[in-house]
Amino acid sequence: MFKLLALIACLVVVASAQYHVPEHEHKEHHAHPKYKFEYGVKDPHTGDHKSQWEVRDGDVVKGAYTLEEADGTHRVVEYKSDSHNGFEANVKKVGHAHHPQTHASHPVHVPEHHGSHHGHGAGSYVNLDKHY
């Protein structure tokens, strides 16, 4: 009986060795990447206005984003990328810039820093009416 059990145990070991798949075997799987998304924000309280969309099919990616700049213009960026041409972007500024007028009639006093050797006895002033 002992010999029969030993023979069965040997057969089980041989059979499992023939069908054993190593734990660290790695199979390469290359899926075809494909996706599409878009989003947007329009917050009148903060003035945050922007949007983006993008599409990918394999190694070709196309998309665009827009945002409202602080000067009231809109930046529009259209882009595309693929393995043959690399990344390309077209940036446009749409609209006219609007800068708020500042009306300061008096110079602003900026206190000098103690321990500094610059400007002994004289204060620093900034004129807010300067436009560059």
C-alpha cells in the first residue's frame, strides 16, 4: 500500500510540473488606446472660465483648450500629436485686452528697511500713475 501511495504522489508531482506556469511569466498585451473627454468651468464669482476637449485613437491625439485671461482676452490652444510629426500646437489670442485704469493722485510711501545701507535718510516712493 505504501508503494502505491508513493507512486501516486510521484505521478501528481510529475503531472503538476508539466502544467505549471511560472509565477513571474509576463505576457505582453498591447491594447489600442482610445478615449475622448471634455470639461468646462464657468464661475461668474471668480471669473474662472475655461474648457478643454481631447480625443485619442492609437498614437494620434487631438485636442484644444480655452481660457479667459486676466485682461479679458481668450487664449485658444489647438494641439495634435502623433508618432510621425510629434507634438504641434497652434496658440491664438482672441479679443481685445482691457486693462483697468488706476487713478492714484498721491505717491505711495514705502517704508525703508532698517539695516539697509541704501537710501539713507530718504524714503522710497512709487508713483502709481506710471504706465509701461
